[in-house]
Amino acid sequence: MKNLIISLGALMSMGAMASDFTPASDLNTVSELKSEILTIAEFYQGQPDQDFKIQKTLNPYVEKLTEISPQGPVADRIDVLDGRWQQVWGPYEYREYDRTVDPSLDVTKIYQVVFKGGYYYNVSNTLDKKTGKSKGTSLLRGEFKVGSANDLNVKFTNLRRIKTKPPVGLSYTDLAELSENDQLEGERNVLPSFIVRLFFGGGTLKEVYTDKDLRLAYGTSKDAKAPFLYILKRVP
């Protein structure tokens, strides 16, 4: 009974915090909107979103930000996209596309490293589903081509992993370039690259906002029922 009371209290507290978000209609500057988007994303980080409630909470802020700070075509923003990003909020299940949370994914350590040469790496800490302890680092490589307007058409090309966290002195995002140059010690292919290309598919990233420290995109694929919102912040 005590645990039930504590759980109910925690849920009520979360609801109260969520109601404290400043409405998008009350925010009128880029900095205010960016700050609130990150606040909301951090609040909901790691939570499932089967009913789209979280994404519907965030959408008005994204829409207003892009309204007061219009973005040029993504082709003109590749140099800004280039670099290291951490997912603050977004999809956490990449097999079923049901907006649940994959227990083998560390939701606090999901990164994307974009190279303006036309490829990128998704780098993440992989967890043991039973113990929750790290069992290594996965590196999913993809390639992108500029589509129309804000679209980047993406396709996965390789899936590799190491059986540890990043070596001492290196960050998760450091591993992407090492992997690209075949210099990451202990790295192994999870699957042959032709299998990844054939069965992992790809999709489209609609890059609706990019600046020096915030990136907002909607991801679509033939398997997803609706676009997924990605909220990413730049990291060193």
C-alpha cells in the first residue's frame, strides 16, 4: 500500500509539473521557444508515446518556432547539420514502430553524428534487458541524399558494435569517425552490410529547424504510421 501511495504521488507530481509548461502562445522569441522545447523534451525523456500525447504537446512549440524563425531548404543547412547531436526526446523503439520503449536502449545515450559528405552514424549504449547494465555500444551507419524542401532521404548501410562503452578518453560521438575509418578497436559487424541495406530500409527526415545548438526533425518510413518528432541538442 505504501508503494502504491508513493507511485500515485509521483504521477500526480509529474502531472503538476507538466501543467507548468508555458503555453506556446505566450512565448514570442526564438530563445524562449527553444528553452521551453528542451524543458518539455527533458521532462518526457525516455517515456513511451503510444497515444501521441507527448508529441502533440510539443508540436505547437515547434510550429511557432519555425513560424518566427523560418528555415531555408535543408540543402542550404548541411553545414549546420554537420556535427554531433544527442537525442533529448524521440522514438525509443525501432522495430515495432509502436512508440513504446525498447528496454535494450539507454534513452539517455542516443547520439547521431552527421557528416556533410552524405553519411551519418547513430551511436547508442546497449543495455541488457534483464539487468539494465551496459553490454556494449552500437553504431548504425546510414547515408543521406538531399530531397525536396526540408527532406533528407536516408538509408542504413551497416550495423556494428563494440562490447564495451567508449574507451577511456573517448566519448560516444568520437566513435563514429573511428568506425568510418576502420580504426575502432574491437569493433565487429552485427550483420553483413547487404542484410542491413536490404532489410533495415530507411526513410525520410524532414529537417524543420536547425541552428548552432538545436535540431528538430520529423522522421517517416513505410513502416511508421505517422511521423516521429526528434528533438536533438548539439554536443561536443
